[in-house]
Amino acid sequence: MNRQSYIYILFNKKYGTLYVGVTSDLQKRIYEHKAKVVEGFTKKYGVDKLGYYEVFDDITEAIKREKKLKKYYRRQKIALIEKMNPNWQDLYNSLF
């Protein structure tokens, strides 16, 4: 049985710093970003608001998509966020 996987884009403020990641447990991973339990980019820059995500049935496909998104220009990442989330809400609570 395959487990769902996710790619996601985090932001710190509207049009602020962006971060692209992949995970098999979106709720847990976003919580970790919010709680700043892992040292790194998101902790350093306060990037902890979920702006965009996609769901995959295959982790391999999610990883491919993450690599593709990381190569996107900033304006393309912003366009993805604004298509799903035009008001730049933190989507974390909508996961529950």
C-alpha cells in the first residue's frame, strides 16, 4: 500500500521568503517548521506558513515535482501560491 506524499511551499510573509519541501506527513512536517525544531533555512528566516501543497500517491513522483519546483523562478512559485491561496492564508489549520 502506498502512502500519500506531499510537496509544499512555505512563506514567512506575503511575497516574502519562500521554501519548497517534500514529505510523507504534511501535518507533522509543517508543525516541525512552526515549532522550529530543526536547524536550517526555515528556522533562520522564520518561514513557517503553508501557502501551497500538492498530494501524490507515489513518493518518487513527489520528489520529482519538488526538484522541478525548486528550479522554478520565484514568480512561478508565487503564481502557484496565488492560484491556490490568493489571500496568502496559512493553510496549516485547513489540514485538520
